[in-house]
Amino acid sequence: MRITRLTVFHLDLPLAKPYWLSGGRLKFDRLDSTYLRIDTDEGVTGWGEGCPWGHSYLPAHGPGLRAGIATLAPHLLGLDPRSLDHVNRVMDLQLPGHSYVKSPIDMACWDILGQVAGLPLWQLLGGEAATPVPINSSISTGTPDQMLGLIAEAAAQGYRTHSAKIGGSDPAQDIARIEAISAGLPDGHRVTFDVNRAWTPAIAVEVLNSVRARDWIEQPCQTLDQCAHVARRVANPIMLDECLHEFSDHLAAWSRGACEGVKIKPNRVGGLTRARQIRDFGVSVGWQMHIEDVGGTALADTAALHLAASTPEANRLASWLGHAHLADDPIPGQGARNRDGLATPPSAPGLGVIPDPEALGRPVASYD
Ligand SMILES: O=C([O-])C1=[NH+]CCC1
Ligand SMILES: [Mg+2]
């Protein structure tokens, strides 16, 4: 089997409402997504999606993703898409780094492999069943009462696990948010406080040693070094996200005792092949993991959910659905959807999502 064509679609995705990060320093109101279709000489077609969360959340942006695909395309044509490790080695040789560019290419190759094998990705990734996975809500930064109100709204939609965004400039406000939310959570609910790099180490140590709550704290500071410094001085379990890109970053995080868990996002680490490698390492060292994608439509959400559903329950916390934040849905009814706070990956062979090219508009590029 050989890759015969790569077709690129650019989707402008307005968010249903603005999304704030890092204590309100970063505002997002639309996403720039890239859908990639890979065709083969045996008539099997695979789909992938790359969708950075804006251009300020990670070192990734939409135009760069499509430029990277243009660079890699000549080196991908003629390869066997089923040989995933070889495809990734070719991409790493021809374009070092740029993980976010490689993710939709890798994802589309996994889709093809699953279709050829006649197996859903949750099974190819080692899972026992299409396990329903708890879905994290997204609680924007606000006053404690505002955030508790958003949690109550999410609970009414069935969510039992929440991602609460904190990390303002005033430690007293974050102390109040953590104490109020941990005390006010409905019974049986869990919360991860996601700081999105907004604290300095000193503020992180001050806030976390001032609260009684022992919930997960995600990405307290900007760098792995700073987070490792904080982890040695606080009692909360630490989860890392934005500072982990390569496998080596995850190895360093483990060897330095910098965290008890990580957030795995295929579009941050380079696709399902790299995400699976990190997931398997996380299982071997006993991490607990949120497995989701950076953002995008139900296509990217579904790829990440296959990996989440194939992860042992002892190591799996929750997933998250980026498409729930979008104003429009280019693949209505397909893929991972929230059902009472849970989402289940499809069991059709491959990814289980088949976008309608007509709904995507004209391709912006094609390579054959
Ligand atoms: O986990 C995270 O940091 C984010 N999820 C969506 C945007 C940022
Ligand atoms: Mg995060």
C-alpha cells in the first residue's frame, strides 16, 4: 500500500464563547484547524486533524501546521501508511521538531491502519473495550461564586470531573478559589486546578501551602525546572501539560519527581504514535493521566478518546472534548460526544470518523 495524495482543508472555528487562560492574560475566540485526508493506491482513505489552541497556548499555529505539511508531503508520498514507526522516523528526519505538524499525518495513518486491520483504534492501541471515559468540564477563571456556578451548570449536564482554570495575579484570589471550589464540589466530583503556567514558583509555594485542599494542580509554572522545584515543596499531586513536548521531557519529569501525572495530547506530542509511547511509559511508572487533545473538532477529540479508552483505569483520569466549545460542527453527530459526562469511542474500523469533503469547503492544498 502506498500514499498517493495528501489533501489539506483549512477550517476557521469560532468558539461558542471566549475562553480565557493564565489568569485572563490569554483570550481565545476562534481556532484555526487543519483537516488532512490521506489517499492510498488501494483506495483506503485516512483522516487527521491538527488544531493548535490559538497561537499563544503552545509553540504551534495554524499557518505553520499547513506549511509543515507542504514540507513533508514530498517525503510521505510513496510511503506505506501502515508502517507508522517508519513514517514517524521519516518525518523526524525531514522536519525535526514541529510535533503539531506531524500529528494529523500520524493520525490519518492510524485511521488507515485500523481500516485495513478491521479494528477500531481503541483496540489497536491495546484496549479491551470501547470504554466510556469521564469527560472534564472547563471552568473559566472567575470569582469563587462564578466558578461554583459554572460547576453547578456542568454538573447539571452530567459532568463529574472538572478542570478549573486559576492562576490570576493575586495569590489571595487563587487561595480563595481553591478553598471554595474544593469545599463546594458536589459529592463524588473531582477537580483539577489548571494554572496554565501563570504562577512563579514563589507564588505556587505560597498558594499551595496556604490551602487545605489536596486536589490535582496542573502546570503551576512555566517550565519543567520551575514545576519540579514546586513539586518538592507542596503536598498537592502535580500534573504537567504545556512544558512536556518530547518523550525526553516526560522521562526528565519522572526522573526529577516533578509530577504524579501528565496530560497527554496527541497534537502537542506529535500524534497517536508518540502519545501511545508516553501513555505506556506513564502506565509503567504509575502516573495518572488526562488524555485529550489540544483543541479542535470531534475528529481530534475522537483520536484522543481512543487512546484514553485503551488506557488502564488505574492510570486514566479523564478526557476533554474541544468540540464542545465550538460554535459550529463540521462533522455533526460523528465521533466522541458527551453523554451524561462520559464519552465512548466509535467501534468502526480505524478512527470511526468520515468527514464529508463537501462540508469542509475547497481544499487549500493537495500533494500527489
Ligand atoms: O489543558 C489545558 O491547558 C487546555 N485545554 C484547552 C485549552 C487549554
Ligand atoms: Mg492544561
